[in-house]
Amino acid sequence: MGILLEKISLSFDDKVIFTDFSYEFADSGVTCIMGPSGRGKTTLLRIVCGLQKPDSGSVYSCEKTSVMFQEDRLMPWLTAGENITAVCDCDPLKYLAMVGLAGEKDTMPDQLSGGMARRVALARALAYDGDVLLLDEPFKGLDDELRIKMYGIIAETAKSKPVIMATHNEDDAKALNAEILRL
């Protein structure tokens, strides 16, 4: 079984986020969670990966989840390469090259541009190699050329596992031939 949410409900104080929400994600391919700000896109990703427990309902998810958060969350005391090897025993150059940053292995996060930091965060999530890949606004700060390159990486990953992505960008969803879940 893939990822299944059954009748989940969640509120923060008086703000209701989900009421009896159910959804089954495909075993592979891209699902884009879309909706206005504050509608629960990031919260839904947090529920899927176990960082947020719903008030009620059931969550059936994968054991090993790769996550690229909305913030880069790079460890500032580690180089770009070390940020990748912090999550796996792998060759960081493979993943940095994948996102167009092969020459940045020894660069500290504060020396990276915003778009470069986003790509290191994506490389780290890919290197962790979870059973599902969760992406929260993965392309923010990237120009069109880089977005297109990242689409190819995400599409290739989605051939063998589910990729669930929160985005405001309809073009991202179309480019990735994604199923759209509107909140």
C-alpha cells in the first residue's frame, strides 16, 4: 500500500485546517498540492512525513521519507558536500552534479546564493533516497532554465516512487504532468 490519509482532522486553536480529509497518493508519479497560502499544503506534507499528528484519523505512509522543506535547512557549519553526506554514506559529487553544483562541494552555505542553497537542499533530499520524496516549494528562487533542469530530475525520481510537492505554480504541475490535489 502507498500513502493513505483516512478521515484526518486537524485544528490549530480555533483554525480548522482539515476535517475528515481522505486521500490516497499514487505509488509513483508526481502529486502537486495546490491552494492559497494558509490552506494547509505544508501541514499536509508534515502529516505525511510524521512531523505533525492529526487530531483524528489515520495516516499510512512510507517508512523512509525524504523531505525538502520550504526553508533550505542547510547546516551552516557544514560544506555543501557535507550537508549531503550528513544524511547518507554517498558520494556528494554525484548529487551536486545532478543539480548543477559539482564545483560547490567545499562551499559553505553562507557563500551560496538562494537558488544554489535550494539545489543543495534538493540534492540532499535525493541522496537520502526515501521511499517517498516530499518537496515544499522546491523551485523558489530558481530561474526558468534551472527550473526546467530540476523538472527532469523530479520526473525521473517519480518513475520509481511517489513525489508529493506543495506549490503555488500551475506551470510546475503541468511541466511535471502531475496529479493535482487542490486544498
